[in-house]
Amino acid sequence: MSHDAIVLCRLDELVEGQALGFDPLGTGKDSVFALRHGGEVRVYRNSCPHLEVRLEYRKDRFLSVDGSQIICYAHGARFLPDSGLCVYGPCLGQSLSALRWHAEADWLVLEAGQLEACAP
């Protein structure tokens, strides 16, 4: 595995309708999160386009109860899990920042160079 890559988790740890937060920079706060929606894995920066606040209200709580939308608990914005597009709230029409990833031996691996934008 390249030293320019960061392993987040095993792909089978991502369950449909749930999300997991990660702190790949070691800042003490989850700066990225991953989810499985419609069988597809997505990884986003943990930052709402409205005021750039963290999305979750507690560890790994990024999604609505039914798992159909990503929610910013600070301002109530709602995002589509498959695209990150805001469909409700103060950042309507804006999108979450998606991160590039790849699978390597059943692991979810991020390209490290894109993480600087996730630093606090």
C-alpha cells in the first residue's frame, strides 16, 4: 500500500443506511465520513457548506433515522447520500465535498493528498 494512502476501514464495516466518521489526520475530531447507500460507498468531508461546521451531533450520527439523507444537525440542512447535494436548508443547491477513494484488498483507502482541505 502506498504511503500516500490512508486506510479508513474494511469495506464490509460500512452498512447500508449507516455512516462512520474517521479522524485520519489525528486531530481528535472526525474530519471525514463514509457511508454505503444503494450498495455504493461514498466518502465526504465532514463539513457543511453553510458555515463549514461539522455535520454529526454525536459520533457516527450523520444520517436521518431512515438512512435516506445526510443531515447537518447544526442547521438542519439535508443532503442526498449518493451525490452530497443539499436538497433542504440554508445551503440549498450546494454540495458536500466528496473525497476520492479506492478499494485495496477489501479495505477503504483514501488518497492522502486531498486531506489537507479537511484539516481544522
